[in-house]
Amino acid sequence: MTERKSDKPAVIIAVALLAIILIGEVIVYTSDYTDYSAEAGLEGDSLGYQVSADGSKTYSVVVNDNGTYDGMDRLYIYFDESYPANYEDVDVSIGAQALDQRYYLEQVVNLLKPRNFHDITYVDAEQLADALAGDLASDGCGTAGLLVISGVLPDTVYTGNADDTIFQWLSGGGSLYWLGNLIGECYATTDGLQHVDGYQELFFGAECLNTEGVDTAYSEVDGNDYTHALALQSNSVKYAVDGDRVPDDRAHLSIGFTEGGYSSITLVQYGSGMVCVLGGDYSNYQRNDLVQIISSGLGPQSSIVSVETGTVTNGTVSGRIEGVTGSSLSAFIYLGGYYPVYNKLFWL
């Protein structure tokens, strides 16, 4: 079992948390993390990079070949308290902030800020339908992501039918990030939850979700080194995907930790887009992995070309990685190891 660092309660800055109330408002951050910076560029098959920091920080440069996936640069966050959610309440220490949907999302946005992901829009059920329809009309699905942590989609975009808006949007290139419960098992109306038959086939083409009660993984996923390369921490596989059961015509990437075939994080191709499922109920480890995956630009065909690590202390470190080739290359640079303080993604 891989030893992990202990969770520590986050310090909450009240003013920053008011944004969640403004449903539908676009939040555009400009980075004020002037203590850190990173640059990267490709010349032929040689990648040059530069990392700067005040103080001393570890850094990682993760170079990926992403196949046909080109990532996304704007994110919708679904949040609508007029529709029921479908997640398990999480026990927290006395006096600690409850890990409910509202607080979880507040912290996701706060963590994405130093990771240089700024184009974030909160949407309710109706606004979500309008946003996805707008992407379809403008051929803009490929630049958009959708985060759903409520454990259920609203009936404005999903009713258990193959021609639902969510599937059209995914086919067009959208990226869905999911956690909270079994994806697609039911959909939400304002009156309650409605069960869907064959929901796993709708999203994955086969039954591959963890409905067996396996909760915790004690082994790292074999076949890639993303667990270490991205400093992934969550080892919960509740509601997770078994990538080996996904049909061969759909690319998939399983990363993190695994038990019984289920992985803590699995990215599965859907048409030109993808579905990324993070296992488990709400936790700080899971949330940290979520923002790391979003900001790293990983897709279901991603593979590591090279990883460079080091330490920068009160200045700038420059380096070069040779032999960088691939069809859709990216360089993901982050500082701080398991406690990232700054991330930046470069499409090469």
C-alpha cells in the first residue's frame, strides 16, 4: 500500500466563496501567483522549459502524447439546488466544514485558480441545456468540459435515451468529469430521481461500473506512471470504471489506484469527446486529483513521453528534454509535489 500524506482542513477565505451563489455567472480569474512561473516550447523534437519560484519548490514537467484528444479550455460546473442530488453524505470531524456539494465546488474553483484554469461557468439545469445546445450549434464542444459532482444529471440534458443532449455533446468533443455516484444510473427531475435501465451501455457500451461494493484500492495501476507523475492521492474505487470491460473500439486510460479491476480514475473515449470518472464519495484526496486531471489536459489516449523532476530555489531553472514526438503533444508543469502551488499546461 502506498503511504499517503494526511488530510488537513483547508482554510476558507469567506469572500472567495460567495461566487458559488451566482449561478450562471462566468468566473474569469487572472493569476496573481507572481511567486511562480513556467514556460515551455518545442523546437523540432527538443522541448525547452523554464521554471521560476521564490523559496524552494519541487517541480515536475510531464510531457504527454494525447493521441486525437486536444483538451479543453473552458469548464461548466453543474449546480442546481432545485434539482435533487444523488451522493452519500460524508462524515467530517467535529467543527470541520461539511463536505457537501456547495463546499466541494467552492474548493474546486479555489484550487483551479493557481493551476491556470480560469474560464469557469456555473450553470443550473436550464442553463446547462442552453450551454450544451450552444456548443453543438457552434461546433464548440471540443473546447468545453463539464463537471458534475451531484451524482446525477438533470432531465434537461439526460433522460436515458441515446439521442439525449449529453450524448450529442460528448460525441461532438465535449469532456465530462464525473463523481458522486454511478454515472447515468438515474436522472433528476424537480420531483425526484428516475431510474434508467441500461445506463452503463449508454455511457460506455458495456457494463463496467463498480456496483459490487469494492471501496478501497491498495495497488497502483500498472502500465503507466501517472500515479506518481501527477502526484495522485485518492485510492477510492467506489462507483469506478473497470477499463478492461470497456469495448476495444473506445480508447481508455486507467490511472491512480486499482482494486478488483476498478481504477480510482478512468478516462473513456465517447465519440470525439470523453467521460472521466473519479471513484469514491467526496474527499480532499479526490478533489485534489480532480483539479490535477482537469488542469493537466489528459485524455483517454494520453501516454507519457517523458517526466522531468527537480527543485527550484529562489530563482529560475531551465532544462531541455530531447526526443519529444507525438500526434498531440502537451507539457504539464507543476510546482509543489503532492501539494501543488502552481500548474501550467502547454499545448505544443
